[in-house]
Amino acid sequence: MSRQARIEPVFAAKDLNDKITGWVVIDESQPENENVVSEHESQAEAIRAAEEFEQCED
């Protein structure tokens, strides 16, 4: 089965100015059972991690 991942920003919800505080990689291979597989400080790190996750064999 092929893996599919997406990245999403993590926001600070303390004030009206939404500030991105990090990024998460979400496994969406099974849409009914999505999970966060890793957390990252930068978007570039998250993109690399998502690509590596999708390339990984079970």
C-alpha cells in the first residue's frame, strides 16, 4: 500500500494574530484514520519528512 502524507501549520491561539509555531506531518494513507507522524519547526523540514514518509516501505 502506498503512503500519502500532508503537512499542516500549527498556530498559536493566544491572540488575534495567528502565528505559525510549527508544522506537523499527517499520514493520510487511510483517510478514516489520519495520524500525526512527526512535528517540525520549519515548513522545509516538514516537507522533507513527508517525502521520506511517503518513500518508506512498510
